[in-house]
Amino acid sequence: MDAPRRALVVIDVQQEYFDGILQIQYPPRDESLKNIGRALDVAERDGMPVVVVQHQFPVGAPVFAVGSESWNLHAEIQNRASQGWKRVVKGNASVFSGTDVAQWLSDRDVDCITIVGFMTNNCDIATAAAAEELGLGVELLSDATGAIHISNEVGSASAQQVHETLMVLLHSNFAAVASTEAWITAVEGGQALPKSDLGSSAIQGRADFPDLAAMA
């Protein structure tokens, strides 16, 4: 596989996800933060374009209010800020919605984005899905992202259930999902990450759950 022209997209590594009501629960947020740092090290070493995103709501909002502690980037990211980064604020889930990120990537001949940051169950999946329409390949680092526990009128799911299920879903169509270590190896070797597809995932799913397939 030819090497993609990558950009690293660091989504919403903000204090809200460490101290607020949206605290990341799985994988452990400090482990994800460490792996985000490793991905940044590789990107900076290789001259890879980097986009750093912050979610932003108006003053007085319960989360991500502009200028609040919840809105601030985590110190581990802020302290290593580079003038070469593309800094973006957004008000919607996808990093492409209402921003010039797509054009910025196109101007640099990027054809694949690597997603790290938060949350798996909101901004990460929205960005991965939106990239399809833009013709961009997507990689997502499973141990440099994270999810929260979710409960509402429809049911409940633990952060681990949410995260692991979305990794399978994303890898079936929207993104090549891998660990940070596997991604670093691919970058160093000038290779693309392997990705599944919906048809193959469906066939394997029927094989893995034959009793359920028979009931359909």
C-alpha cells in the first residue's frame, strides 16, 4: 500500500474531558493523553501537518464556554503548542462543520487524516463520517481516543462498550482503526494502515454469530 499524505487531527483535548461532567471513562484518559502526545511527537518529527481543535460554546454555557477552564486545552497539549499547528474552534461535532479545515488540508495535498482526541462517541465519529464526503481517508487511534458512560430513555452502555463497539463500526467502513504503536510503525515504514470494509465485516459477523444469523 502506498503511503498516505497524512495530517494529524487532535480533537478537543480539553479540560472538560478530564475534570468536567464529560470525563472520559474508557480507555483511561491519562493513557489516551500519553498516546496523543506520542502521535504529536511523530507528526512533528516527520513534518506532518497538525490540526488542533477546541470545542467552543458561548460564555455561560455549562461546558466548553469560551475562556473557561472547561474550554482550555489540557496543559500537556497547550504547553507544546507550535506556530505550525492549524488552530481551530468549532461548535458542532465534526471538525469540518463551519471551519476551513477541509480547505487547509487540501492546500497541503493531504489525503488522509489521523484522528486522536475526544470523544469517540461524538466528535471523532462525526469527523470520520464527514471525511468520506470530502474524499479523505481516515485513521483513528483506538488508544488515543475515549468515550463516556451513556444512559438515556433508550438504554445504557458503559464507556468500554461504547468505545469498543464504535471501533468495530468505524473499522468496517469509515476508518482504519489501530493502536498508536501500530500507527507509528506504519508511519515509519511509509505504509497505510489496513482497513476492513462493510461486506467483509458482515460476512465475518455472520460467521462469528451463526445462531443470530439463522434467526434473521
